[in-house]
Amino acid sequence: MKTTVVKFLRDERGLTTVEYAVAGGLIALAVVGAFQALGITVGQVITQIDGNIAP
């Protein structure tokens, strides 16, 4: 039983999958943050254009 548990703890094959999942999550978070910031900027520009067109 002890050797089975030690063998399981030393097995690193699944580790790369976890690393890819964490990296993918961080990239997705960065993309969402970038799009939110871009959306705010675009919204401000549209508001400014609208204000200049129809005073």
C-alpha cells in the first residue's frame, strides 16, 4: 500500500496538463481584461463623437 501511494505522489505525467490549464486560465483572464479596457475606451470615443455631431 505504501509503495502505491509513493508511486502515485511521484507520478508527474498529469502535472503538465495542470500547468497548461493554469496558463490557459491566465491568458483568458488577460484577454478579458484587455477587451474590457478596450470597450471603455471605444465607448468614450463614441460618446465624444456623438457630442460633437449633435451639440
